Amino acid sequence: MKKFILITFILLFSFSTQAQDKKAKALLDQVTSKVRSYNNIVIDFKYSLNNAKENINQDSKGNVTMKNDQYVLNFMGITKIFDGKKTYTIVPEDEEITISNLNEKDDSAITPSKMLTFFNSGYRYSMDILQDVRGRKIQYIKLVPTNAKDQRKEILLGIDVQTKHIYNLIEVGKKGTKTTLTVNSFKTNQPLSKNQFTFAESKYPNYYINKLD
């Protein structure tokens, strides 16, 4: 009898987990569909890095403009431009520009162009807690990398239930480091310059240009 009850419990738990996974997948699909419906996206964000063991606490703000795979990212005094083929990293403090080709093999790196859809492959996912954040219902989905070599233990993705926009992204590393990216402003279909994602070398006459590829 005990064995029957145990088997029944395991089966019910399995069905419940599968249902949760389906809910998570459906919500992620809605987020992806919403993101891909926009011509462009402009985000202002806050980035926090915490490691209690190392006594590290860092907060930074940034912004990113995205259209398809192209983006312009301003973060920690550095500007990154990706024109669809090459990445231009501009460091005003050092008066240096690094030009490199896209590294398509680096699946673990969440670049701006992948930030809103990175979860579509390489993760197991399940529904997590639902939180009320200043009147907004934020549903969290837990993502666990399927690659054992990945240094991230898990990722919590907070999704605004009403808008289907990503509210925040929390990465928990295997060594205790926790990074949180919170979206402060999410604008779509903004008027952009035709040269928005074009690197103009003439703007940086005294900079050292380092071409990696």
C-alpha cells in the first residue's frame, strides 16, 4: 500500500512538473513573439553585481538600443556597437577602439541582441514565484543551463504578466556571484537615425584602433 501511494505521488508530481514546464514554455514563447514584433527596442537598465564571500557590491546604469541583431550599448563608460558583422568597443578613458568579429560559438554570453530571447535554447525551465512589484505582477521562470560546463547555477527571469516584457534577469553563479539586470525603461519602435548602428572612425581621430580579426 505504501509503495502504491509513493508511486502515485511520484506520478502526480511528474505531471505537475510537466504542467509547470508547459506554462513556463508558453510564457517564454509569448515574450519572444512580443519582442520580435517590434521594429526596435530602447532600454535603460540597472546592473548589480554581488558576491558576499568576496565582499563585492557594484551597481551601474546603462542603456541599449536594439534592432534585430544590431545594437548600441552604453555601459560603465564604454560604448559597444554591433553592426551585424563586427563589434566596435569604444573606451574613451583609454582613447582606444577594439574591433572584432562576432563570436557565434560563445553561447553562454548574453549579448544585448540575445538578452530578450537567449532562453530559447540551452536551458531547462520551470515556473517560479509570482511577485507584486509596485503594482506590477512579475512572474519568475527558473532557467537551468543544460551545459555542465556553464559557470551559472541558474537564471531567474522576471516577466511582466501584463506586457510580456522582461522586467529583470538574475544570474546566480556556481561560485556565489549574483548579477541582476533590472529594466527601468522599455521603449519600442523609436525613431532612429539611419546611421544608428554604423561605426564612424572619423569621430575618433586620436584613438588607437586595435583590430583583433
